[in-house]
Amino acid sequence: MMAFPLSGKMKQKGTIRQRRALNVVARTIKSAHLSVSEVDHASKDEKHAAHQKRMLQAAIQARYSIQGARAVAHMNIRMIKMLVRATALLVKGVAALLGVSSSVIILLCIIMIIAALLSSPFAIFVADENTEPGTQKLSLIVDELDEQFMTRLEQERQAAGDVDRVEIHYVDSEEKSRIDNWPEVLAVFAVKTSMSTAGFDVATMDRQRVEMLQTVYWDMNQIDSHVETLEYTEMVAIEQDDGSIEEHPVTEYERVLHLSITARTAEQQATLYDFSIEQNDIMEELLSATFRPMMFALLGKDENVGLSSEQFEAIMTDLPAGVLGSQAVELALTRLGDPYSQLKAGQDNYTDCSYLVQWVYRQLEVGLPRTAAEQARFIVDNGLSLTADELMAGDLIFWSYEQNGRFMDITHVGIYAGNGKVIDASSTRLQVVYRNVFDAELQVMYGRPYFPFVE
């Protein structure tokens, strides 16, 4: 019902293309109302087929509207935010009529139209829909830049010449592992590109826009290197010609290549780019929970947290009552879907793997160190280690994916949930998930962090 006031307002000030695009929205909503009124006059199969046909036609019309709306002039940012939020309210109303699956289709169609229509940062969510000649899919660009990152690391190694060892330093990484900040890169890129003076839209990833994205990516993922020469001197006993033994200093040198990788948050980069208040507001909106599923889709991430509501209730019911480990699992399950970020862990609902563990047990008045490696050391130092066969709900599993110079080279931790499942803040899934226990060959230790301190 809210589509008509929006359409009327745009009709007064908008262009012909704007009105045409919004007419698509109006037709989509109208078809939704018609489908409900026809329920009593059609069989279930006929209703489903007609409904799917209408949704398909709406999606096709929306796609063509995007092509025609790219040249539309910029609008005030407050208007953009109002339209996006109004759209969300509209979809909530439509969902009651059509059901969840249909409302998702309508949401995508409407957001696609409005985002492209307004040439706003929200157009980033439809970038992969544009198949014009000379454009690239954003998901492929992301893969290419990740490959370029690894290539640059290798180039730094080769440029250093002969070295005895290489040390990689991940600046501000609690787990001393690489930080994936792609959602933040895309948010900064979308705002910087579409809200700059030049005002390029981000619904079309042509060569020029790809170069702009590359610039933002490297600004937010910097590689620095230097070679350090270490000198070691020790006294060595040397036999003299007369048979006597004398000690002489012997000096050896070691060349170490230090690679420092700095990944910035969206907020840090926004400060360096001197974003305005409005730009920061839109950037936060792009990274909000509302648009997180779309961001995951762009990056090829699975937004599924691993549990339906029914499965969630079943797990909670099956956990042994009165056991601290069960309480730990219950608490961890409340964080499913919370976003992963090493740089922002503890801010809002952001977390990383070790912060999740620390947070869970803090609620149970069990104090644990901040990092996965130190949590493992705590367990070993206090005689709390287990074998894999002894695992119970609430116990911890530790993994090592690379040498990071920390205790047992541990880089990841998860909370065992029983029945071969684990709850962890996943750096590859970018959120807290419930899944099968994985990578058994890289698991290096197990522990129960509360026994014998809590009965």
C-alpha cells in the first residue's frame, strides 16, 4: 500500500525514466493483491503457476528498468535512505499476503529498481546483474584481486633475494592470520564512487570502475616489507697448533624478510578518505544486518547459519540440563549469524573465533584469555586438555592452519556442540555458524576450559 505515495511523490519531481521504473513496482504490488483476491477462484496449482509467472515478468521488467535508469540524476541522500527504508516496510506488508519466498523476490526487484534508479551506493547489490559488453561480474573481480594479493606477496619474496626465513605480520590481527575485509571494501568503494563529485554509478562494473575498486582495495589492504639482518656471535672452542684449546668468537648472519599486512576497517578508511556524515551513514547502512544477505551473495558466501528455527529448538531441548557446557552451547547459539571481524570483535555484535569463546564463558563467570592460542595455553597450563574421544558439549576444539609463531601455531577455535557439530565464528563464512566438525587433520588440541574450577 505504501507504493502509491512513493510513486506520487516521484511523479512530481522525477524524470520519465523514474516514473516508468516506479510503475514496475506499482504493477508488481498490484499483481500481488490480485493474486490474493483470486485464491478462492483457482486451484492451488493454477494459482502457483500464475503467481510464478507474474513474479518472473516483474523480475524481467525490473532488469530492463535498471538498464534505462543508469543515467538518472543523483538525489538527496536523505531521500535515498527514506526510499530504501520505505521499501523494507512495504515488503513486510506484502509478505503477509504472499509468504516469505515471494516477498524475497519482490524485495530484490524493488531494491534493484530503486538502487539503480537513484544511482546510489545501494546499486552495488545489482552489479552482477549487468551483462553489457565490457562489464565484469563483481564476484570474479573479487577473486582476481585475491589472486593479485597472493602474487604481490610472492613478488615481495622474490625482490628480497636470498633470505633465511620469512615472517608475515598481520597488523591488528588477534589470531595472527589474514583478515578478510571484503564487505568493508565494497561498502567504501560504493560510497566513495557514487557519492563523489564525479558521481559514477556502481551498478556497472566496467574497466574504469574496476580500476576504482582496485584502488580502494589496495588502500585498505597494504603490504609493506623490509629485510632485517640479524647477527649472532658465539664463542667456539678451536684447537691450536700446539694442541691447546682456545675460544674464539664466530659471527653468523641471518637475513629475515618481514612482510607486514595491514587490513583496514570501513571506518578507518572512511576517515582517511574524509567521508562526510552522510557518506558514513550510508556506509553503515550497507554493512548493516538488513543488507548482509545481499553482501554475502555478492561475495559468494553462504548466508545460511546452519540451523532452522525447528532444529534450534530441538538442540536446546536435547542438551543435558544443569551442565555448564550445555549452557555454553546455548549462549553460543544465540550468536548465530553475528558478523565476523577480527578488527571489530567486541563492537556491536561483531565477533571473531576467540572472542566468541571468551564472550560465552564470560557470561558463565569463567575468565579466558583473548586469543585462541592463549586460550589453548591456558588449558594446557591448567591440565584441562582432552582427547577427541572425550569431547562433550561446550568443550573447545583448536585448529592450526599456518605457522604464526604463537602457542602450537593455533589460528582458530570453536565450541563443540555435541553430535559431531561445532559452533564457530568463521572467517570464510564471515559469520557465526553451526556446522559439522571440520578439518580433522588440522585439529591440534581439545580442552574443557571450566573443569575443575566450576562444578
